[in-house]
Amino acid sequence: MAAVSVLELVRPRLVAPALAALDPGLLRAQGIRGVVIDLDNTLVAYGSADPSEEARRWVRRAREAGLRLALVTNNRTRRTRTLAGALGIPLASGWMKPSTSGLRRALAMMTTTPAETALVGDQLLTDILAGNRLGLYTILVRPIDRREFPTTRLINRTIERVLLRLLRLPPTPT
Ligand SMILES: [Mg+2]
């Protein structure tokens, strides 16, 4: 019984192939007013210094649909601050996910409640766990790039493969 509820903590509410595949108008129609977005491998390829045209287009569509946006990353560097600035999206600071402190800061910036906020991220153990702990509408997307932080690759993704199988969700491509 306990094992089942622990597993539910990492279960995304929705799985999508990519951020760009999410329809901002549909999210808005579901009552979502704000979206917390993970940066690396969700909005941009891991380590990328420039947002792609696809990322810019989605951000534009989201704004047109009336969604408020905030970024929360476990990789706070000059690069991520520059990226956030280039996209005009506030970067919420806090402890590393799965801590909820960054997400709570993001909600304060967007002035949204957990029930009207979605979280989009590419990792179960950081993004989805943090979002579920706070009661957000969690959306798991496939990582943009196969390259990522070595610890993520070696440890988190190994555990994630097991969890995805237990959740009966399709595996992350390797
Ligand atoms: Mg990520």
C-alpha cells in the first residue's frame, strides 16, 4: 500500500512528446493560468545558450493564450540567466528540485495557485516529484537531447527507467 502511494508521487498527470506539442489554448481551457517550465532538455537542449525558434514560438503562443510563465532550473549559471532574459521569462530561485522552494517562488511571481498551475519537465525525480509535492498539474516531456548532466544520466535516468516501468509509462529514449 505504502509503495503504491510513493509511486504516485512521481506519476505525471500528463505525458507529452515535447513542450512544443502542448497546446497553450487547451491548457488555458483546462483552467491553467501559469506554467512553470524546466529549462535544460525541456525548453532548450542541455547546455544550450540560445533558445531555439521552436522554443520562442511556443513561448509566444503561450503568452497569446494568456498563460503566465516562470522558469525553474537546477542549473543556475550565467547561461541560464541569459537564456531566461532572452525569452523574457522570470527565473525563480530556490533549492534544487525536488525541493518545492523554487516552484513556490515561481507561483508567487505568477500569482497563481497550485490548482491553476502546470509544471513541464523532463525528469521524474526532480521536476515531476517537486510539482506533485506542491499539487501542480505535472506534465512529463521527453528530453530534447540525449546529452545531459553526468549524474542525471548515470543515476537519475537509471532509477527513472524502473519507475516508468512501474508506472506503465513508455520509457525515455536512450
Ligand atoms: Mg531538465
